[in-house]
Amino acid sequence: MKFFNSSTNFESVLKKYFSFKNETLSLEPFAEFLESIKKTDFTEILNFFKSNPNYTENFKYYIHHIFEGRPFNLSLTEANILSENAFFPELKKRILNKILPPVENEKTVWYLVDNVSLRPKTDLKYLHNLPENEINELIKILGVADFITNAKVKKEMIFAMSILSWRATGMAMEVEVVRMAPQYRNFDNPFLALQNELEGLAEDLEKNSDLQLHSKDSRYKQIKIYTEQCLEFVTIAFKNSSKYGISGKINQSLLKIRQQMQRVYEIVNLLVIDTEEDILVKSKQLIFNVLSYKSHKNNISELINDSTRLISHLITNHTAETGAHYITSSKKEYMTMFYKASGGGIIVGALCVLKMLYGYIPGSDFSHAFLYSMNYAMGFVMIYLMGFTLATKQPAMTAATMTKVLSEEGNSKSDRTEFAHLVSKLFRSQFIAFVGNVLLSFPIALAIIYGLDVFFSQNLAVDRSDKLLKDLDPFQSKAILHASIAGFYLFISGIISGNIGNNSVFFQIPERIAKNISIRRFFGAKFAKRLSKYYAKNWPGIVSNFWFGVFLGATAPVGLFFGLDLDIRHITFAAGNFAIGLYGKDFSVDSYTFWISFITVFLIGFFNFLVSFSLSMFLAFRSRKLNFGQVSEIYKEIFRYFFKHPLKFFLPISSGLDKRADDLMSNTMSTKSEDH
């Protein structure tokens, strides 16, 4: 289809093509007319048709001629409905269709709409913005005001519903999909009942071409009830995803079933005619529906939003369970967090020295990447298994917890001060974890490097001290960027943890371990049960910490390989490196170097927290369909609360709001069912 001259007048188009009875099947006249009317007052177009009946009749004949014999059921069964049962194949297909539109059957309305409208969304918006009375008048002029009553049209619509119903039934019968809604195992299957009802309706139409549904028709009521039951099946399956977990394939199948059932619901409602006015309204609605479906058929953003929202919800849901443990309430919990963070600081202090020593080992970039990655990974896994805390691991977990509290039904009207107090408890928990990590990481790294100096009679930090201190100067290095990269990895590790937790539930890994015949035979049933519980509790954390370590360790060597200045900066490691750098200089550094390094350690921690918490909050908000505008008042209340009670954000000062804030959080933390 060629691009048309933007100055073309609609009258000239009509005179060019419709001053005579045009027998062509070419779509060019229609496309050119559609482009020309956008630049004209629509009232003028209607007036022209009224005052020029010959042009009107010729144009009307042309429209009926090009649509005659073109089935439109594809526009109902395919457009804006997932065509693949997996996300990535669907994404690739839509991207390809965007770049190179597929070759369609020229004898279909699908092809006609594709080749007449260059910008379907823009054209649809233009038609929607026209006054309703003018659209109605145009439809009457074109002689399509009653085509919803045409026997061929009704037959195609019922045929489209049958196709959609069969496809949905096939997917709903899959074992893994049925497992998501076990409540339906003991009931008559609504999908099969819907299909039987549609087949009966098609047979009735064959016997009586004048058949017309009305709102009190038993056939319509039955189809509506069964469709609603099918949609309820999907809703229950999605709700049960927190209990049973879900895979990308099942998520996509449920989305597809829902789209197909919603389409059936929309089509059957168009067939219901109660009054004469309904004929025009439903005819017009069918036209607009076809255009709307087609305008969204390759929408990539909608695909990503629909396909990833539930998965991100499940990930943050599992993450939120963990995050609840990172928010301290009492002084005892506050000090416990400090002790755990101190333990983490001890291990990180040792890791700092180990990494420095690994740097002296000759080898390739790959060997160093492996050594650094294993150093970090084993250290982080050790911190996790010993019950210690790495401060910056918390934001990715607590962001999900806070969002879950915000999103739960009923909390929107609760006292915002309670939530602000909960935020203060979160903040002080983060603060004391930072303090515990830094206070121990610095002296432990210093003690170890001093011990090595005494043992080997050599200051091993001399050669590394200049670089370590330079890396802590944000004006001479990319410390802020590197801290942000570490924050991004913290966010990714949270996603990994949530995803592993979801997969563990979906594939029933703990149950498989507990009931595994080989394990029970060789090690006993009690061992299998203990191993099952250990796996369920620790495996997501072990995997996420391992990969977090790999990400941190491999970034610098990979960046070096590609010629990029990439690295990571983490507050706890920065404190340890600061100690090693000072020792390598025999503590003989100028005041600027000391203070800029000292400040940068905490600046790195701030960006670690900011990036990981912000990204996690974004994911959690998106997964629960919240936006920042919806909670703007809560943010204002948090700032007001901070200026009113600043010390509560740093110290465990008791408050009358403690119990209410704890209840606010505990009431929204899902309990694991026996089926979990």
C-alpha cells in the first residue's frame, strides 16, 4: 500500500473513484478515502453524502463489494489473543510481525483491515472521538446499520465462539492446568458444557436463519453462565499460584484461556437484540471491536505486562516472606540484627584479604574471575548458613514486604501513621545492619593483614594500597557507578531467591525429597523429612547468595575483557578495603584521602541500598498493580513522621504504635498452607 498525499481532499477522492459504479476490488480507494477524511470536519463529509446521492450509492456499492465474501472470524479468534503457549516464542513472533508483517489470506477482513489502515490505533482513536450521532449516520448511509442480524454474520460469530471454546477447553484439560484449580475436579466441567451449548446454538441457527438471541433467552443465559464459570476457573487458578507455584508455560496458558473466554463473552453479548435500537448499537460495536482487536494484535508492551506481572508477583511474594524477618521491632531484635550483621562483617573482612591475595596469583582474566567469584560466593553462602546478615541483601527482601503490606485489601484506609512507623522500623533495621557490617569488617581485615605481616614479615598490602584508596575516591574513580552495579546485583539476587522459591513450590521439590524411595531406603524416613525441610528453608537463599557472589566476582574481569571500566563496590567490602589500603600505607595518608575514603564507604552503602530497594520496590509495585501516585500520601506521611520522630529511624525507641505496626505487617504475611 503506497503512502498518500497528505493534501488530498476527500471530495477529490470520491470524484476520482466513485463518480461511477466502481467494480474494482482494490483497497486503494478505501485507504485513500480514510486518510483524506481525517483532515476534514466530519459534518462536511456527511453533508456531501446527503447532497450527492449518486456518489453515496457508488461508494456504498464499493464498500459492500470489497467486503463481500471476506470472512471476519479470524479477526475475532486470532487478533489480540496469544498465539503461543510460551512467552518468548510469542514475543519473537510479535517482534517479527512488527518488522515484517505476515502474509495474510487476501480474501479475509483481517487482510482488508491490515492493508487499508496504516496506523490502526490512530484510526481507531479518530473514530472513537467522532460524535456518536455522526458515526451512526455514516453507518446508516453505508447500509451496515443492521448487518448484525445477517444470517452469515451470526453464523461467523457463533463459529468464532466455537473455535475459541474448543481451544480453551484443550488447554484447560491439561494436567498441570487442572492442578492449579483442584476445586473443579468434583464439578461438571464448564468448558465442555459451554462447547455443548455453542454446538446447540449453531444447530438452531442452521434450522432457522432468522434466529435472534435476546436477554431472556435460556441459550444466552446458559452461555453467559458457563463463560463466567470458565473465567472463574482461571481466577481460582491464578489465586492458587501462591499455594502451588506456577511456571511460565502455565501462566501463559491461563492468560490465553482468559483472553479466549472474555472474547466469547463479548461476542455472545453482541448477538443479544432486545430492541430495534440494539441492532444499530451492536452492529457498530462489532465494527469497533474488530478494529480494536486488530490494532492491538502485535502489542509488545501488553504482552510483557500481562505475561510477567503474575510471575513478578509470585517472586516478590516469596521474597516478602523472607523480608519480614529483616524488620526489627524490639530492642532485643535490634541488637540481634547488630550481632548478625557483625558476624557478616567478620566473614567479609576475611574475604577482602582473600581477594587481595588472589590478585597476586598469576593467571588469565578467566582464572581471576573464577577465584573472585568463588571467594564471594562461598563467603556469602557461609554468611547465610551461619545465620549472619549482609546488610545490603535486606532491601530487595524488605521492599517486597512493604509493598505487600501496602497492596493488601483494606490497608488503603488504615492509619498512614502506622505504616510510617513500620518504615521507621525498617530503616533502623537497615541502619544497624550497616553499622554491624562496617564496624567488624574494618578491624577484622586490619587484624588479618597485620597477622600476615607478622607471620611473613612482609606488608602484603603495599602493592594494592594505592588502587584500593583510589577506588574509594568518587572523583578519581567510578565508585558511585560501581556501587549502583552492586545494587543492581542485589536486586537480581532477590529475584533469583523468589524464583527458586516459586519453582520449588511448583515442582513440589520438598515433597519429592521427603517421599523419595531411594533416600528413605538408604537414609531413613526421618532423614528424608529433615532434608526436605532444610531444602525448603535454605535452598533459595543458598542459590541466590551463590549467584550474587558470582556476579560480584566476575564483573571486573569481564569488564576488563570487553575493555570497559566495570567493577562493583559494596559497603562492607569497601570498609575492609579501606583498612587494607591504610595498612599498606602504614597509616601515612593525608587528611583528604582519609576523609574522602571514610565518607565514600557510607556513600557506597547508600547507593547499594538506593538501587536495590528502588528496583525491588518497582518490581513489587508493578506485580501488585500499584503505582507511585497511588501512595503519594503515604510518602508524605513518612517524611512528616521522620521530621517529627527522627531518632526512631535510627534507634529502637519504643512507641505505642509498635503493636499496631506489627499487626499491620503480620496480618498481610501469607501463611503457608498444608498443601504448600
